Amino acid sequence: MNEERPHAVRLEEVKTEFFKDGVSSTFVSNKAWDIGMYFMEPEMDTIVFSTEEEDDGSAEEWYGWAYEFYLVLVGEFTIWYGKDPEALRNKDGPHNVVRAGEVVSFPPGYKYLVRNTSKIPGTFFWGKSAPLKGVKMRENTPLKELE
């Protein structure tokens, strides 16, 4: 049996990737969850991502039925959510604003778009549940990986 043991993740073990909408550092990726940090410039938007059960192809990334959360470390972020990706891209519809020290939860069943609404670079710690068995997530290819 392959027994997992508690362990610290060292900075030299962290996978850091550069995307058009920010920099992602993944600390843990296992059968239960992915955990990391994300860094965004002021006024930068993420792509539209979906936690809907079915992939209709309208979001740039699709995770399947998954939970996600952000703990904002630096800055302020506005999160739009809904079913219409064009409304999200136009910043139209329901949204939440979270600031340093606050947490936002992303339940399954929606599409999302996040904007750094700070005047400073923003950072959040994120966690996302692993995809359900048999689901192959659709994610963007990084522009480059830090070596």
C-alpha cells in the first residue's frame, strides 16, 4: 500500500507557471485537491472558468463539478459568477468583492471571472477539489514554466 505521509512543501518543490492572466504556483496536487498561490497585476482579469457539471465549451477552462476557494493575501478582487460567459467578460451580473484577509468560496455549477480591482499587484491562496472520477479537466497551457 502506498501510504501518504504528512510533509512540508519546500519552495524549490513548487511548480510555478506563467499564464496570460497571472502567475500560478502549485504547492500540492493530489487525488483530493490542488492548492497554490496566484499573483495578478492591477486591473488584470482571469479567463472565464467553469465548475459546471457539463462542459459546454464556452469557458476557457472547465474543471467539472468542483469546489474552489480563495484566501486573499494582498489586494482586492472582484469575482463575477453566472452561466453566461459573455456577461462575465463584460463584468455584468452578480459579483463579490474580497479583500486581504477575506475568503471567497466558489461552489460548483457556475462560470466565474476574477479581476484584481486593486491598484497594487494582488495575491491569493487558492484551493480546488480534485475532479470527480472520470472527469478530464480542460485547462489552458501555460506560456512558460519557471525552472
